Amino acid sequence: MSLFKARDWWSTILGEKEEFDQGCLCVADVDNSGSGQDKVIVGSYKGYLRIFNPHPVKPGDEVQPEDLLLEVQLREPILQVEVGKFVFGTEGLHLAVLHCRKLCVYAVSGTQGNVEHGNQYQIKLMYEHNLQRTACNMTYGPFGGVKGRDLICIQSMDGMLMLFEQESYAFGRFLPGFLLPGPLAYSSRTDSFITVSSCQQVESYKYQVLAFATDADERQDTEQQKLSSGKRLVVDWILNIGEQALDICVVSFNQGASSVFVLGERNFFCLKDNGQIRFMKKLDYSPSCFIPYCSVREGTINTLIANHSKILNIYQDVTLKWATQLPCIPISVKIANFQDLKGVIVTLSDDGHLQCSYLGTDPSLFQAPKVDSREINYEEMNAEMKELQKIIREATKTQDILPESEKQRDITVTAEVSADLDEESQAIDSEVKAGAVPSVTVKITIQSRVTAQKPSLAVCVQAPLAVTCDQFVFDDLEPDSSETVVLSVFLKENCSPPELEGICIVSYNTPTELNPEGIPRVSQCSFSLPLKLVCFPAQPSKAANHKLTIDTNKPPISFVTIFPDFVDPCEGDQANALGFQFLTGSKATLLASKTSQRYRIQSDQLEDLWLVTKELIHRLEEHFKKQNCKDFACTFSGSIPLQEYFELIDQHFELRLNAEKYQELLSERAVQFRAIERRLLTRFKDKTPAPLQHLDTLLEGTFREVIALADAAEENQANMFQAFAKLKSATHLVIMLISLWQKLSHDQVAILEATFLPLAEDTQELGWEETVDAAVSYLLRTCLSKSSKEQALTLSSQLSMPKDTSRLKKNITLFCDRLAKGGRLSLSTDSATQQAAVMPGGCATIPESDLEERTVIPGSTAMFANHGQTTKQKSKPDCTI
């Protein structure tokens, strides 16, 4: 911000809710008074033309009515106003007004007044041109070196330059390669037109080249232009500035040379006549308009550049000489002479604030008040510092930006899941091969305690689950109002979901006094879906490939009590076996021991154990919680099924490799297909018929290969999605077993989930294998490290798809082995130094090799092999534990 403000000499507000642009301001002695005093001509998009003769006013006084010489409405929007010698036979100045489809030239004259009302001014239409194309801007000058008169060049919105020799239309030419119109200026020294194309290039066209080029009254095709008479329009010189231009100005303050000034979006350029850069200035602000003017120092040029921060900067070449504060953002700036006061700065804003000002030292008179001096009480300051540090530590413990109480004060979102499945399924486009795909209704209620603007609700469930409608938009909510929506959730893909949970997110704006548009806020809640949404009761199976045993410290509970929705009540308390049939076709069996406090879950697929195991532990915890039993606990003393887990990892990784191969093959076939197409197009365009040499057969065969590869890639993508869902389910199961085995806290389980489940979706650019490998390596190097040598190892900062999964499987095996030896998960920096304190029984450090020695997991007869492989448990044909 500038220290000094522009000294207000004269200012006014034009009209009400009128709009102005860069070409709407002009300064000249338009009435030919001969006094050398400029008038200010302003046109607006509403069609109002105003001419002012400013006079200085005292601060606080209003503008005198006689300052407005003329005000007339021309009925059409005014795009640009210019003053020049536009009438044949006279060298007097006339006013040219550019409308969208018309160019009008007026004579402005004044009549001496005989009464106190002052002089009277009027405009007279000298001639007009109706335009066949929509105009954008115009420039004028002595085109072709004519003497004593100015010609007008208008640029249309479609890139045509229309030239008028005063009352008559001369010719029109299309600019080559035109896309969007840019600023236009005329250089009288080189007799050329200069513009900036949409290619971000400054282009110069000679007037003689335009005059002798092919007539462009109607746009012609390229081939027709080649065959027609006349010369093609050739550019004189081109300079690439790399940005769009706001304005162009050509100045010549001496007889020797002229300069072309171009104001870009971030740079300011000064060019020679031949397009070479004389100098440029990189701007650290966003400019709005500029104007060069004569400098008092020979060989230099001063430039006024205004920006969107209401600052007017004055440069001498590239050196900033002054900066002043303006009351508004100008879109046009001019230099004028009024009543022996030369160099008055005239600015116009887009909302009609017209101001005449000059530079001066008018600093702000604000002075900071003196601070009462008092002795410092260091004890009070120390106490206050400790209190503030305590508050900061408490605030940084929570990751939420807003306190929970404040968030709940605005909008409350609740989701209620129906206890029963829908009588009539609402499943849409489900790919599940089961006969009937069930759905469950979720009722979501939004309760607002304040005014909520633009509320919208998004309901998210992880694939393969889907909802009937996931986006809702509401009208503004009033205080103490509510909205309720009902939707259904169902299984869409033909694979079991890794999670039976969903989340509701409400985004809204809360208006304040300082921000009526509202501050963005978000409120959310989660909901759990029933297990019977993805499976139904079935006959228990005695044999299975995978078995897990969960130990508890309480007697087993009858399945009639904890699984009433899956057990027939007529079986009574004798039901100790329960079967689950998933919609995808696989089965799982749950067994309760009659003599011990154990539960067994078994299935032919490892991933199918996850949902049943999670549901069992959750229902047991809820059951004992209702009975006010606080010491209930579940443990796992078996071996972690790493070998089966690694098989799922290999299956998923193999599909990723296949996807990469399909992508490469598709790219090769696509290049081949385009090459054949080019050959065929060349043959078809040839005027002399030639044999195709079986190119059509080759094209058809390549097309079939592309389609076949695309189908195979799509099928592989579907298989990879299902493999990733199975991998996530197995990962959830492994995390739960590790947490039960090591009795991990909630924070440590959160670290495990962040390590093994970092991605919601799997892509070729960032896959599960490399992400998990980097996370596990970090834990092994920090909190699970055995020596300072391991902590000094540096990890790669770039994630890329590995060649195989051997390193990942080795790190996972090593990770479990470190946990078995007493390692503890922690993200604190000093966890590695405290490793000896958490070793059970004060054990000494066990020496380990490169792949870790074989370690027996407590309570298990299985051991981790060197390559992280475990043997499958052999199932027995009985149902007892």
C-alpha cells in the first residue's frame, strides 16, 4: 500500500449502475475551442455520452452543474470513443463513437450563452457506417501517409480489420490464424497495425500489405484463397510474449524513434519498431490499465500503470519513481491539461467513478497512541506464559479445527438404519449373481439450530456397496428446522465388502455480519450396516481350509442371544454352530465351544472370516456391556495367517502387472492404428488412384486387436477391483488378530490401520503394495528399530510400482517378528530410545540376522519362516474345539 494518496482535483460519479470499459474514456479539445484546454469524453455501455469541462473545487464541495457540457443517450452501447480528424475537407477535431454494429462521427460545437446558465453544447451527426460484423475495438491515424486527416480501422469479433476512409468504406481483411480479438494500435512511423493474437504473440501488419492483400469481404476457405487473385496477408514481425495483453500504446516523443508499449497480465514490455525488446519489467501485481507519457529526462519514457490494489505506479523506463493510492480501481487512465494545469491524471473505474487528480505528498496523519509505561512483573508473565502454553498443548492434541460443542451447535446429522431388510428390494443394476439382492433402508435426519445456506448431503459407502441416491440438495434451512431423507443400501458388485459402514456429510454456509455469503462448514456422522445385508443363515460346514480361534475370559454365550437374526428361536440354547452364506456364494461357519471359553470361525476363503469375526467380537462386547461387565476381553493366541495373506497380495499384484501390460499393448496398437489411418488418408486424397495394398485389411485387423485388448483390460480391471476388496478384508482381519494378540491400544490400532490400509482406491500410479511397503519400512526404521544403524537408513522419497512383492512380504514378516519380541507401535520421536523399557521381563536384545531369526509367537506352535511363510492349518472333520 502506498504511503501517499492522489490529490483529488475534481471527481464525480457517472449515472447509476452503469458499466464502463477501457475504451470508454477519451481526453481532447473536442469542441475545437483553441484554448488548449482538454475536455473529458466518457461513453457507457448504457449508451450515455457525456462531455465534461472540469474546474477545480474545494474539498467537500460538489461538482458544479456547468462542468457537464453535454449528456446525450445514443440508445446503443458505446464500446469506444476517439477524437481525430475524421471529416473530409476540414482539419477540425471530430468525435468518433463505436457501437456494436455502427460507427458514428459527430461534430461537437458550443454556443455562447447570453444568460447565467452558461454556454450550450450540441453534437451533430456528420456521417455513420453500419457494420456487417460485430465490432470489438478501433484505432485511427494517417494510414498510408495521408496528410491532414485520419482514417479509422475497426477490428471485429471474428478477426476482420475494416478500414474506412472517412465517409467511405475502403476494404476489409481477415487476420490469419485468428481466434479471439486483442488490443489494436497504429504506428504512424512504420505505417503498420500492431495487435496481440490469442497465441500470445505481438503481431505487426503493414498497411500496404493489408491494402494489396486478398479481399476479405467474405471469409474464404484456405484452398480457395490459394487459387484466388491477390496477395496473401503476411505478418511483418512477430514477438512471443507468453501472456495475454491488456493494452497496446504506440508513442513517439521525438523525431527519431517510436516505441511500442504492451501491458501484459504480469509483465510490461517496451518494443522497438521492428519488434525487438527495448526493455521489459516484471510486475508483482495484477495491472488494470496504463499510459506512457513524455519524460523530463531525455531518452527515457514515463509510464503510469494502475493495478487492482488501487495503486498507481509511475515508472521511468523500468525504475519505479512514485506510487500513489487511488480511491477505486481504474480501468482507463489518461493525461490531460486543464486551465494552465498540465499533466492532470484522469481515471475511470468500471462503475463510473471519474476522477481528475495529481501527485502530491498527502500522507496519513494517523499516529499510534503512546503506550503507558509500567514496570514488568516477570512472575505474572511467566505464570501467564505457562497458562497459554497449557492451552496450546490441549488444543494441539485434537485434530479438529472447531471444538466439538461448537460443531454440534449448528447442524446435527443422524442416521438411523432399519432393523429389518426392505420387504421389496431397492437394488439397482446389481451384478451379484444371487437370486435376490436384499437392501436396507437408512433414514437420515438433518437438524439445524441456525440459519444454514445451500445445504447439501452426500452419502458415501465403500464399494462394492452402493446407495440408491448419494447426493441431496436442500433449500436454505431456518433455525430449529429439519430435513429428512430416506435411501437404501445394497450390494452392487459380486464380491464381499471389506466394511459395512457408511458416512453422511452435510456441507453448508453459516452467514455472519462480516460475511453475508456465509462461512463454509461441514457436519458428518457415520452409520453401521447389518451383516444380513451381505449374507443369510445357512447350514454350518464341518470342513474348512482356514480356521481362527478367539479366546475370551467369559463363558460362551448362546448364539440365540447374540445372533437372534441368524438363529431359529426353536433351537433354544443348544445352538453352538452357526452358518453364514454370503451373497457371492462362499460360506463361513461360527462354532462355540461347549467346554472352554472359545469361539472358532472357519471358511474356505481367508477374506470371508473378517466380517463374521468382527461381528462376533462386536456383539459379544455389546452383550457384556449391557450386563455392566467391564472386564470382558478377547484374545488371540494362534498364528497369524501370513502365508494365506501373502497369496492374496500376490494375486492382486499379478493383476496390476497385467494391467500395465495391457496398457502398453493398447498404446502400441493405437499407434499402429493411427499410422495405418494416415496411410489410408494419404491414398484417398491422392488425385491419382492407387491400390491400397491391403491397408484396409490391416486396419480392420488392428481395430479388432484394439477392441479385444480393451475388453481384456476392462475384465482385468474388474478382477483387480475384486482382488483389492478381498485384500482389504484380509488386511482388516490381520490387523484385528495382531491387536488381539499383542493387546494393542486404540492409538496403536489406528497406527496399524494407517499403515496397512492407506488407500481407499487402488490405481496404477499409486498402488497398495508400494504404499504399505513404505509405511512398514518407516515403522521398522523408527519405533521398531533395533539399533541406531537402522534409524540412520534413508527411505526413498518416490513411490513407484515394485518389480515383485518379496521385499513387502519380508518387511511384513519382520514387522510381526519385532512385535513378537516386545516392540511397541508409537509415532513419537523418542520411542526407539525407550525400546528397552517395554521389553517384557527385562529381556536382553535378541541378535537377529538379515531376515530375522525364527521366533515362536507366544501361545502358538507355528513359527515364522525365513521368507515369512506360514503353513495352512489342516482342518478336522469334527465341529468341536
